[in-house]
Amino acid sequence: MLSEKPIEMPRSQSYGSNYFICHSLKLNRRACFYSNLEYANFLTVELNPQIIKYVEQPLQITGKNNDGKMCKTVFDMEVLYEDNINELWEIKYTSDLTGDNKSAVRAKSQIAIQKNWCLKNNILFRVRTENDIFQGLEHLNNMRFMYHCICRTDERLLGNCIKRIKRFIEQVGDTTIGHIYESDPEPTMVFPSLVYLLIRDQIKADVFNQELNFYTEVSYGKRFWNNKIAKFYEESKTWRTVSTYNMSDSDKKIYESRKKAVDLYLNGESIKNIEKMTGINHSHIKEFVDRCASLDTNGQPVGYVGLIKGHRLKSRKGPFIKLMEDHPDIRDQLLLDYFNEKKSKWDKLSSFKTIHESLIKNLIANGFKETDYPFETKSQGYRSMIRFLHNIGDENPYASLNRYGKNAEQLFRNTRCIQPDQSSPKRPFAKVELDGHKIDALFTVAVENEHGDTVYVLANRIWIIAVIDVATRVILGYTISVSQNYNRFDVLECIQNAIIPHKSLNFSQFNFKKSIEGYHSVAVPYTQWALFDEICMDNALSHLSRDITDNLEKLGISINFGPVATPHRRPLIERFFRTLEEKGFHRMPSTTGSNINDIRRIGAEKDAVTYRITLKEISEIAEIIISGYNLQPHQGLGGFSPLSVMRDRIDRGLIPSYVSDDNRKDFSLMKCYQIRKVQGNKKRESGHISILLDTNIQVPFCLQAIHQSVRIL
């Protein structure tokens, strides 16, 4: 290995990349990664038994770029294989390797310097993109689950379960995870054992196109993805189906015959037999299969929808697009006006109306008549021009940033690296978001004045910190902080509340007996003590605390710090806080509203004292609103409630990892470890130690010292 320790690199304050802190199983230490793609690459390395060692950011070199200037560059990873071969990797998105924008030019120059250095030093070099790392839509989700599953399991305890699984597959042949799960006397060890066998290639399963669940097929030696037909066969299990209820009899007959032909073909039936059984010409059968496997605009397979009569995979070219293709000079002038590349002080940012007027003048100058398109239409191609320019802008985002200002440019750079080729997680607890929110309501505190009378005075606004599950939208846990700004112990308490079974409040103001039913540990008992794999947080100082990273690392939870000043990476928790306010705190008489101009904040201070709003009442309202949120239908979940979706996913075998039984009794994240040097006099057999503690914070404190007499200052 060229290096044993990674180079410490500062985080970028402007570039839009996530920052991950993870525990490496192979290195037995903490590892840091600076983008989503680097994190995904880390998962592939950890799950690759042929790689025995690696170092992230191992080496910094200097070389000349295309302009002849000296530049510094750092390799993303160095790996060591079983056959003692070293290889240096650079991790890049394909979008950074194509085009002539600044990012692509910088990436190409960086890779050229690295490649030349490796050639001179006779070291293997490879550029890995998302095409090398991801081999299916569910690959990232399965890698995340598999890695955290083995992180939390002692492999020495899996021996008996592994033998039982092998014996079961030998007896019954191809089977599903659900059958193995039901037949094994230790079901909690089934998934870790299956992951162990999958990583070592001792059994086969499609981990690329579907998340591991009870319906996933496993077998010995059979590869589901060894050819194109087999790959389509596995993908067909997740293809979108079609309801034929509203179809006419003729359309229904055509669709069903096409679907039957596709299914027979994927199951290995010969073309001749399919033609006899369905009446479809042999030349169209493969065409229908390709239509189902083709991707739509969202990158998802079209599925059986592509077999509907008259369904178009791609829209036809309209007259405006044909006009642009036939007259490239007019097209170039239109794009010059749109992208604001004329560099004229009188034409800094043209509106669509101005661009359209310029287009019409250009068409007239090129000999277009009143009977030609677009003059024959009512709008003279105005709406078609806007659609065309929007599509061009989406295809060339860097060029169109000039039209939307600096804020839009920063937003684009901070969100462009989100994997479009990977589906969002479906497994509960696979990925969660955490954030804090200052409640838009005032409350009072009862104090005794100098005359001995009880009066109610206003207190500072309080914070609520919550954790939401990305897959199911369930609020897993929350806590309320009365500090002026919440600290690391409030965050740890919130995470702890999301893991341990929920304890209901004792209501004094509201007669609400069903509040406890809206929490996952009660409604879905199988989720008690469940651990999440990845937690997303912003860059608040309380989130960056060493106590948080240490405690989460011990639990095997990867931390994902988003880009600076970019809440768009955590949209679910931000949207939940809006719901929490609108359904609860904004209805209170002491609400401060959503902004300074909100009329609901009028008289908030007076009403808080008049109605004697207390912290207990605010806590009860939060308990009720969160319970109702988890039980109510959610538009983003197709009309199902978050808890019903979680229950359904658990029943399907999308099971998370759990806190071990041995650690549940004394489980606590509210622990603070500080290493301090004990100083004193050996002759007097006494010593003292200086420990810095946060004021007004009650946390378990443990002191271990050599000397018998210790004085805490």
C-alpha cells in the first residue's frame, strides 16, 4: 500500500456534495467520504471479499494541467486485492467526464494528471463511475442493508444458521427467503446468514433489481442475470401492470395476447410455439419485450404499459422541432438569445416575449411567408418555442444557469449529484432524516413574585427535534428542548426515543386516549428496538458534535451530513414541520405565525399569559399531532397512512436490524466520554482532574481514576 492513513481533507463550503461518516468493517476505524458516489463505492468495496484492504484519499500528487499550470490532486481510493495487486481509483459521475463545462474540464484535467503519474510509477489506475458501481435500480438499497447487517452481527454466531440454510436449499432447490425464514428456528439470524452467503457468492439472488424481502428467490449456482433474457425476466417482477377494467373488448384482447407472448418468451418458450399460442407474428415478439424493458423519462422500466394499443414510448416531433432541425442557423440564433450569450449591455436577460419577437424577425428575414409555419398558427409558435427552450435548458443545465441567478446556480450544484438511477429506499429504517424546528408558539412559566403571589411570565420559544423514516414517512421519535438553542444531548435523546419503545404522556389538559396508537413501536411491535442504517442531518453545530458521531458509530449507523445551506437534501422532515405547525401550533391562541407579517401572531404574548399556556400543554399537542400524522392517509404514499405502509413493508420481509437483546436493558445514548489527565502528588496519594461539563445538563457521569482521592474542579 502506498499509504496507511488517509489524507485529511477540508469539506467544501460551496460544492454540492454530501459528507458521510461511517465505520469501516475491514479497516476497523472511522472512514469519511465526500459524495454520494464515494459512499456507494465504499459499500461495494466493503462487500467485495476479493479486496482485503483499502485507504480512502490515500495520496496527493502534483502535475501540470492542460494550461500548463501546476495543480494538486488527491486519489479517491487505493485498494489491495487478494493477489497482492494495488490499484488507485478515482470516483466520478459520467456527467463530470462529458461536456465542456467547468466541472467537466476540471475533472478531465485531474484524471489526466493522475493517469500520467500512475503510468510513470507502474501502478494500475481506474476511473469508476455510477455505471461501474450500480448494476440495478435497487443495488444501492441492498448494499446499504447488507453492509449494516453484517456490521451489527458477530459472524461467529452464524455458523449453525448458515449450515441450516445450505441444507434447506439443497433439499428443496430454488426457494424464497420467506420459506427459509419460516422454517428456521432462529429467524433473527436468517438475514445476516443470507447476507454472509451472498457476499461470498455461495448462493445466488437478484440483489440488483429488487430489495431483499420474503419474496426474493435464492438458489445454488443459478445466476438470474447471466444474459439479457434472464435479466428481463427478473426485471419483469417489478414491471408496472395494467388494469383492463375500462378497456374495450378488442383492446383488452390485444393487450392480453401481447402480455402472454412476453411472459412466455421470458420463461424460455420458443418463438414458434408462442406464435401458435398467441397468434402474434414472430417478428413482433422481441419488439414487445424490448418495449416493456425500455426506460421512461424517470429512468424506470415502462413495463406492461408499453403493450397497450396506441401507447407511445416517445413523443412525435412537432412542427417547431422540425423547423429547428431544418434551419440550424435560426436554431443557433434562438439559443444565443435564450442563453444570454450575446454579451450586449442592452440585452442582458431577454424575456420569452422578446425572444419570440426576435425569432419572428429572423424568420421573415429568411424568407418565410404568412402561409408557412409558425405564422399560420394563432400564437405563431410562442408556446412551442417556450417548451423547446425549456427542454434545451434541461439538457444543458450549465448553459441555462445564467437566466436564474446565483441562488439557482448554487441550488443546482448542491442537488445535481443525487443518484437519478437509484430508486428511493423501501425498507423501513434504511434511511432517516433528523432536524430541529423552533415552534411557532409561546408558553408561560408560573413563578412566585416578591409578595408570594403566583404569576405567569413568558418564556423563550422552544425547539422540537424529530426523526422521520424516508421509506414510510413515519415519525420515529421526537424530543422537545427548552434551551435557547438545542444541543447535542437533545439530538441524542431524540435518536434514543426513535429506537426505544415509545412511552405515552400522561395527559392533563387533553382527553386523548389513543395517542399512543400512532407510534411505530406500538402499532407495529416488530419495529421495537429497530436501528436505522443511515441518518441525514444538516451542519448545525449540535449535529457535528463528537459525542453524536461516536455514539452513532458504535451502533453501526452511517451519518450523512448534507451540503452547507441546502435543506433540499432533507425535504421530508422540512415538510413535516410545516404540517406540524399548520395542524397544531398555528391554531393556538399564542401562536407567532409563520412570519412577522402573519396576522395570527397579533396578541400572541397577551393570549399566552391570559390562557396560561404551559410547556406541558405544548408537549401534549405535539404528542397528539405526531400520532395523528402517522395514522392519517399520506398523499406521497398513494393515500395510505405511514404506519400502514410500514406494517405492510415489514410483513413483506423488508426487515431492519435491531439492538441486541444484551444491550437493551442498559441502552442509553446519553453518555459523554472525555479523556483527561489526572495530576497530583504521589507522596500525598492525591490527585485532581479538570473536566468541562455543559451547564444545566444532566447526563450520566462516570469517572475512572488511578488515585484513591480525586478532586473534581
